Amino acid sequence: MGKRTQIESALAAIVQALNGTSAAWVVGGSTGLMLRGLPLLAAPNDIDLYTDDEDYDRIYERLEPYAADTKQLSECGSYRSMLSHFVIEGVSVELVGGFVVRAKGCRYVTEVRSLLGPSSELVIIQHEGRDIAVPVIPLAHELWFNVLRNREDRIQLIIEHYIMDPSRHERLRLQLEKRNVLTVEAKKQLTQRLADRQAGVAR
């Protein structure tokens, strides 16, 4: 079984386990980028599920049969989140709640229920002859998240995809910039970089 097939099997099991719950969640990280069709250099090693603190326990309870540990508050360097880990269909899964990034004078909060969930993209995967809809975190989030953690490889990859249809992502990007504490300089640099790439100027 290929890595992508294994990941899609795990995602199908996650969707089934969480079916009927009122908790909001989205898939992010490299798996989210893979599902969008971005050309990653290597297949994802795990699945990142994002949710809010208030939805965390409901999701954990549904996934508990696969649990590798119990939830714990993680405050490490620039990041704050509730974390727990699972192994589903042989794939490592990380449940991340209330994720906050502090870097470059900025403070960025992942608001899943109120913002990222409603703006997520439903990607259809095939599993055992069935269509499974997986909510993938918005590309505008991935752009800012990787800017704040200085992942230049990911930034370039995301920008290339972003400028293919900027109108699809711009509204949420501007919304994220209003709702989070992001410096004027950081916003200016990102706006300029997107404009330059659209104009064909490599940076």
C-alpha cells in the first residue's frame, strides 16, 4: 500500500469516527497540501487535525480507541496548543487544539469553528468505492502559518498555488490579517511578495 493510499485510509477512518459529532475540525499541514494537489517533495509522514479547545474533548473521545497518549498542554517556544497522538491505519495522527503561534512580533490564532472550518475546502477522496469528503484548512492559513515559522520551501510552494486563483483565497487572507495580531511590516512583505509573483518577479 502506497503512502497516499494509507493516509487516505486513515482519513476515511477519521471521517467515519467523527461522523455525527458537532465538533469542528480540519486537516492541515503536509497532508492538507497533498490533498490540494501541491507537488510535495515527499509524502506526508502524518496527519494534522486542527480544532478549537472547546471541541477538543469531543474529538478525542471519538478517536480514543486509536490513542497513543492522552491530551496535554504544549507550550514550546513560539507555539501553544493542546496535543494528543493516535495511530490510525498505521498512520500517525496529531490532534492540535487551540493552536497559537507567536513569532516576529505577531500572534496568530487558529479559529476553526468560527473561521477556518467554514472557509475550508472539502476534498473528495475515494475509499473502498465510496466518496469521502475531507475538510482541508484554507490555503490562506497555510500561507501565514509558514511565513511565521520561516518555512521558505513551503511558502514558495503555497504561493505558486495561491496565485493560480487569488480571488479564491484573498478574502480570507485579509480576514485573517484583521483578526490576528500581525505587524504592518509582515503584512506589507507578504502582500508585496504575492504581487511580485503574480507579476512574474521571482523572489
